[in-house]
Amino acid sequence: SVWAGIVFGAVSLVVVYLLIKFLSIKIPIRPFFTATSILMFLMSISFLGGGIKELIEGGLFEPLSPTWLQWIPYNDFLDVLGIYPIVQTLVPQLLLLIVSAVIFVIQTKKNNAIHAEAEKKRLAEQAEAEAKAREEEEEAFRGLMNGSAEARDKLITHNLRLVVYIAKKFETPAVPLDDLISIGTIGLMKAVATFHPE
């Protein structure tokens, strides 16, 4: 049964590799690693229980199997998982489970804190960029009132994204996007040229 598992695992890896290589299948990273982590955790539980059982069968120490543990059935499924009604196997498995749960909780809290800090930093940078852009725009308006060609060009350039955004809303097969952007840019240039803050 061990060799069957090894062969199954190897064949599975080859199939996944071939699917990715030749069929361009994209595996979502997060679910893939989550499933892999769960399988590795189950394998560690199984190997821990199976290893201790082998030590007991080798005569290294006597099994301790009190009557209150007899409710755990002995069958092939639990044998594969390495779960036996023996204190020496269950206690380390329980400790592994507790330690893994604690590590998971700590890591989740740490990741949440990192994400919250990154979001806070992103929002601060966005607010700073918006304030700077607003300041530059106000400066350009002041320069425009003084007749500065550089200020006029800066205002036009600063608002081109708005022209593209609005042009995309009016695009049809009869009116291409390039034409709409050109017309919008001409309109923007006229608006800047005739702008009066009053």
C-alpha cells in the first residue's frame, strides 16, 4: 500500500505538470497551497502515529491502552491516518494538533496586521498623492491666470485621463474611441483657454 501511494503521488505530479505545461491550465495559488498544507498536516499526524506504533511493535516500550480509549475503533481507515487507541500515539498527535492550531492563529493575526498596515500605508500614500495633485492643479490654475503656457499644458495633461474616461462611455462602432478622445482633447483645450475662475 505504501508503494501504491508513492506511485499515485508521482503519477499525480506528472499529470499536473503536463496539464500546466501543455494545456496552460492556471492553478489558483492560494487554494493549491492551502490544500497542499492540509494534506501535509494529515501526513504528519499519520506518520507520527505510525512511527510511534512501530516503536511499540519493536519493543522499545509497552503500549498504554486504558479502557476509556477503547471507544476508538481499530480499522483500516484509522490505521492509514495513524490513529490508534494507544496513549503513546494519541498524546503526541494531540500536541501536534494544538501546536499547529496555535501557530495558525498567531500567523493569521500577524498576516491580518501586515495587511492592515499595508492598507493604511496605501491609503496614506493615495491621500498624499491626491493632495499633491490638487496642489499642482491649483498652482497650474494660478499660472493659467497669469497667462503661462506651461501651466495651460499642465492642466490639459492633468485632465486627459478624464477625457479618456468619458470618451469610453460614448464609444460605439460608428464612433471610434480615438475620434472621441481627439474631440474631447480639443474640447479640454478650449475649456482651459476660456477658463475664468470667477
